[in-house]
Amino acid sequence: MRIDKFLKVSRIIKRRTVANEACDSSHVQVNGRTVKASYDVKEGDVIEITFGEKTLKIKVLDVKDVVRKNDASALYEVIC
């Protein structure tokens, strides 16, 4: 699954276009490397997202195309 779609499905970022823009402006890193929106997310990847001065670091636990709102947080684990 593309990283911009994963960020939307997991409800970390509200809209896919916003996730796509975050990737294009180098605010998203996976395993220490800056990635584009087309990066293919796999289980075990560590994603860092920069929101202004705050940084969210998560580990991907599962990749699913469709998830209900209550189950979205089960796709990832917040590291710090």
C-alpha cells in the first residue's frame, strides 16, 4: 500500500491529498530515509512525520486497505 494511502486509512492524516503533500515536501521519513508518496509500506517500517516542530514516530503493525474508525489505531504503534 502507498504511504499516503496508509496515513489516510490509519487516520494519522485526515486526507490523502494532505498526506501526499506532506510526502512531497519531505515531512515523511521511513526507516530514516525521506520517501515519496508512492513508497510501498510494509509491516515493521518505522515512519517519522514532522508536523511543524513536533515529530510523530510510529511503527507499522499491519497494512489493510479498509479499516473501521475504531480499529484504525491497531494498524500502528506510537514509539515517541
